[in-house]
Amino acid sequence: MRKIIVINKKTFYEFCFVDKVGRQRCAAMKFSSSDVLRFKKMHEAHQSTLGEVKRVLAKYRVPCRVSHRKAHIDYTQYDFVITVGGDGTFLQAARHLTTQPILGVNSDPERSVGKFCAAHKENFEEFFLGVLHQKRKAVELSRISLDTDRMKRAWLVLNDMLICDVNPAAMSRYLLTIGSVSEEQRSSGLWVATASGSTGAIHSCGAIPLKKTSQKILYRPRELYYKLRRQYRLTGKAIDARKPIQVRSLMRKGVIYIDGAHFKVPFAYGDVAIIRRSPFSIKSFM
């Protein structure tokens, strides 16, 4: 661990009540006193965890850089990544990694979702020492790559992606091709997930989760439109990772959300997305 970067998030309290630009954007929101108190407690819990991470790294003389997750960062300079926040912060950092291992620290376990976060404030020092002395081993998690006509390079997806119309109330239309089967679908969107993401949103819409070490890709259309005597064959299952999934947009304004709501790419009519297993797995401490 010659160079470590610690990625943390800007809390909602920090954005709405501390940041000058954020205060202007939140001016129209109506917060009760209990709302403000709750956001402040979440902010304090996050800052306390971040402080503990920095204390431990300083204690063991491990050099590090601390940065917000939305900053422009050249991750190739670092050989180890620590995220402080929840799954959103972890996934945003993981999107840029190829060989570096990553450790997620849940800064507020009572309120924050942290499936990818193995550590928290109370156990971070013990957990980090296990990593430092190679007593804890990283687990390799499978990723999928997404490539479209408009993208300069393929994006690595650790959790899941949602292909849908830009308007959440509109019907999503696309041509889905898997193997020799190709069919036009109308639905509320198409979920595609890795084994890691198979317990999330795709599971909520009916898919059966995969084992964490599975190399398969899971897909599932949500709320298929069955009127007009429509019948569908590609209704969702786990498929061999070597078989690419091809999706052609039939939407005037489509979009692909990658690993949550913070990152998306346009998917207009005629655009084609190729989804396949990536050779770059992610090394994570679970």
C-alpha cells in the first residue's frame, strides 16, 4: 500500500445547509425541524467515521489522499482504494478501477445501505490491520461491460443497469436479442445485473438471486406489456456470461442507468447496446 485514496461522499446536510451552491438549489425545499435534526445526525455519523479512518491510517503511517467521490480523480495513481459512505460511494469508485483492491466502509450503518461495505467505524482499525498484514483476502466479484454507439469506451458495471425511457411514466420500447432469439418488447424497462447486483432491484421485480461467485448475467424485463395479444420468450433468467446481450433502442429519448441513479448514458432511437461479461473483475473485501 504505497498510495491510498479515501473516497467519501458529501452528505445531504452538507449539501443543503453548508455548501453555498447547494443551499441555493435546496431553497425551495420545505424542511421540518425534525428533518434538519435527522440530516445533521447522519452528517455527524459520516464525519465521525471519516475521522476514524484518517486516524487509523495516520496511526500506522499509511499515506493517503482524501477526496469527494465526484472529484476528477486519476485512479491509476493509487494501488488501494477505501470508500467511506454507502454502496453508492463504493460503486462510483469501483467503476473506475481495474486491478486495485477496494474496501468499503459504511459511515452510517443505522441508515445507510452498505452491502458492499465490509467495515464500519467500530471495526475499521481491526479490519484494516487484517488487510495490512494480509490476513484478510480480497474476493473477486464479476463485472459486466456495457458498450454503445455513443460511448468512447465500454463501461464496467459491478451491480446492475436499467435500460428505460427517460420519462419514468412512459413505456420503454426496445429490441432485445439473446443468442438466436430476438424480440421487440414493451415494458417499464429492462434490468441487467451481475451476481453482486442480483439481490437488489432485479430481485424486487421477480428475478432469482445468483450465488455471489457466479459468472452468469441476470436479465429481467419489468412489467411487460401483454396487451395486443403479445407473447414474450425473453422474460428473464440467468444466462451464460459468454453470450452477449444486445439491446436496440426504440425510444425517442431512452437512457441507461449504471450502478444506481447517479450515472447514466443516453440511449436514443436506433442506438445499440452490447452487454457481456467483463474480463476485469473487482477485488473487494467483503
